[in-house]
Amino acid sequence: MKKKVTKKAQNIKTVQALREGFRSGTKKNPLPHFKYLNCAVSDISSEKFPEMVQITMGPAKIMNEIGNKRYVNEAFAKLAIDEVHGFNIVDKGAKGVEAELAEIGILNIIE
């Protein structure tokens, strides 16, 4: 007589308590996270670094520069996002100024 096969219990990871300001995970981003300037900053804390975060999702321009980097706490992650976001705004403004100067005819004189 064959023995009845029982299913083994799957390894279930322990659920971490959500830190203040973090949302629970979703299908796209299973880690607890919060949104800042259209970027998802996920909680990847451990015993050694209890406040460790990682930027996991965001616009392509930002993710090319700082994608998937780890930061010691939320403040450093927000600072990195602000820096890249600020440089992108300045670059967009510089292109607009060049177009305006070319319309006036000043840019052609300088070059």
C-alpha cells in the first residue's frame, strides 16, 4: 500500500514590522516602501543596519544614475534623489535658454 504524500510547508519568511511612514509591499514592489518624488524607497533593514533603505523604482533618468543603490537611512536616499532631480531640472532649463538665445540671434554671435 502506498503512503499518502503530504505537502511540505513552504519556508515562510518572517514579516517585519512596518517602520513609520512605510507602506506594505505590492506585486510590483514586494518590499515595504514609501514614495518620494516619483521614486520608491524600500526598507531593506537588517540587524547591523536597522535603518537601511534602497531606491528600487523610479523614472529612467533617476534610475540610470542612482538605481538600486543602498543608503544608511531615509535622509541620505532623499538627498540623492533630490540631487539627481535638481540636475535634471537645470539641464532642461539650459536647453530652453539655448533655444531662446538662438531665436534672438545672440547664440550665433557667441559661437
